[in-house]
Amino acid sequence: MKQTLITSSNRRQFLNATSSAFAALVASGCSTRGAGPASNGDGAASSSFTDYGPLVKDPNGMLDLPEGFSYRVVSSLGDAMSDGGTVPNKADGMGCLDIGNGEIALVRNHELIPTDDAGGDIAKGFGTWNGKIVPGGTTNIVLDAETLEVKRQFRTLGGTIRNCSGGVTPWGSWLTCEEAPTGPGQRYGDGLALNHGWTFEIPGDATGLVDPVPLRAMGRFNHEAACVDPETGYVYQTEDKSESAFYRFIPNVPGKLAQGGKLQAMVIENGPADTRNWDANTMPLGTSFAVRWIDLDDVEAPKDDLRTRAAAAGAAVIARGEGLHMGDGELYLCSTSGGAKKLGQIFRLVPGRGNGPDRFELFFESESKEQFDYGDNLCVAPNGHLVVCEDQYTEVVDNHLRGITPDGRPYKLARLTMQTEPAGACFSPDGKTMFVNAYSPTRTLAVTGPWVA
């Protein structure tokens, strides 16, 4: 796919040329619309909205939704794919992109480890395990944009490990991230020939397996999510570790990530070095802090020590950075186990974009499991509310999709009654459909309803 440079001289042409891709940013935590006021249907802001009402029990035992909402299954574990393989398991992060000709593409991660079933032989991929292509990677589902009929689905990346989350780009691709900085002799590594823990790029209009090019300059760590600031081309990245850093990648050529760049970590100026609030309320709710970014070296990190080196240099510590969403001039970051109750936090970063320092604040902190319990992937709904996928695992799994209003009020949006996590929530470019995965056994669902409150 042709990539367009993001510079001040051609930004207007870039926006016009990629308007469908920007609309699709609503799809996977990288949206052109921020979590602004909810609409009441006629364009006016509504401050009275609290939720969509009680959840109605699904007779099929899959997804409870409010009255007026419904879902359909578009893809399931074991379905025959058009490339001769079958849909693999462990569906995780996902993005939706307009690929033209009345079609949209879901690019879906599969968080597989070397011993998992790949769903068929993989012709090429990044790494091998005991002589076979590693089964992790991505599949693309191409849908009719109007009817949501599946036109074709196929594998687009192989040879990777634990593709957890990622994010869509303004130029029409999906960044898929390995949550596995491993290699020979390490966890998942026996039988591996290469180090893992990279980000890869998948065009939305791919027609089959892409060349697996690791974006090494973006760092080797326990990757989770990514999103792109369309104004600057900077890529923000989260790390799923209890003592993670928050990263920013400045590409040498905006829009062409394989040409390298500079990796940085976030430092909070005159504020807490530890945002987790585990031992003390060091990160107060709603207080905005200026931040700066420090350059990191040895970013391929063979010792998986980027976060510890960053922290030693003053970088802020975040508890399990996971979901990431780029809005209109601001981005949201989900910390799965942050907060005094260790139930999760959501942070907001407002990039300065040359008009002052970036600013960082704690937007929401869960105080009870009824608010949300271990938030993971997140995105924005057409009404401007955040949608957070829960990822808690207890003896009885009871995961929800939680909505959060622009003023920080949580509510139940859906409940996945399968004993697994919801993942990869994203919206179609027209905002009419939310797609979401059931992790295992893989199900990809299309949810429709009155999304505008």
C-alpha cells in the first residue's frame, strides 16, 4: 500500500487522500474523534446520559446486550478460510479499515504461542520453532461494508508469538505487536531460532501473507498496544508489565516506520514517578502534569530491560499499560492493574504538538469491580464514550464491556457470558457496528444498536 508522508506542507492533501482511513481510526483505539460530549441524536451534547439500560440475557449464551442491541457472529474458530487454512484461536486486538470498493477489513491478532495450532500450514513467516513457522500472527476478514457479509478471510502474518494488541494507522494499516520479548533458551523460546518482541505492520488491503518485517527501531519489549498521532506521525506504545514505561516513537520519515526513528519514554515533570497509586495516592485524579520524553538507547534490548533503564532515567512507571486510543488531540491509555484497588486506571495524554509540553493526567480509576475490573483493550464509541474490554480471570470468569462517559462515569455496556475475555473492540468507519472478539474459542462478533445516545 502506498504510504503518504505526514508533513506540514502536504498535511491537507494527506487528510483528503486518507479520509476513509481516518474515519476507520474509530476502529481500534486510534480514532479521529475524542471522547467528547455524547450526542442526543440531533448533534446537541447530552449530559444526562447514564447508560443504555439493563443488559438482556442472551438466549444463545454468548453476549448480553441492552435492549435494542443485537449481534451476529461473523467468524469462528475452525471456519474455513479462503487461503485453505482455518480460523485460528486466541483472537485478541483488532482494527477495522475501509479498503475501498465497498469493503472493510478487520485485521485480527491471534495471541498464539509456539505449541498452539496454527490453523494449517503457514507458507512464510518471521520465526520458526523446531523447524516450523511459529503460529502467531494476524488474519484479515474482508466484509461487505453494507451487509457485513464475509467475502473472504485469510492469514496475513505468521511466525510471531503472542500478538496481543496494536493499532490502526492513518495510512491504512494495522500495527500488530508481540507480547513476548523472548528468544532461544527463554520462555516460549526452546526451539526458537530468533528473538521476538517486535511490532509488525499489516496493510488493511493485504491479499495474503505479507513479508514479516520487524520494526526493530520501535523497540523490543512486552508490547501491548500502539496508536499514531495523525498530526505528527508519532507512534505511542504501551507495555504489559507491572512496572512498565510509556513509549513514543518518532519515525525518521512519518508514515514509513520501517525506515527507523527514535524511541523515547515519558517522564512526568514535577509529578510522581510512580502512577500506580498502589501504596499512596501519588497520582491524583484529574490533575494535569507536564511531561517530557527521554531518548532510549539499545532499543533492541536483548536483556528485555528497556523499562528498567527508562525508570532509572526518571521515566514514569505504569501498571500494565494495555489499551491505547488516539482521539482528536488527545489519547487514552488503559492500565490494567493500576489504582489503589488494583482494578485499573485510564490515563489521558494531550500532545503539545509544538505549542507547549505534552500533558498527562489520571482520567479514571476504578474503585470497585462494578465500575470495571482489569480493563484491557479500549476504543471510542460514536457517541464519544470510551469502551473498555475487561480481562479478569478468576475461578468464575465474568468479563464485561464497560462504557465510560466523557465525565468519567462507568456503566455496563455488554457482558460476555462465554468463559473468556472480550478483546479488540472497534467500530466500522460509518460508526454503525462495533466489532469485538471472544478470545477463546475465537468468535468475532458484529454488534449493532443505537450507538448515538
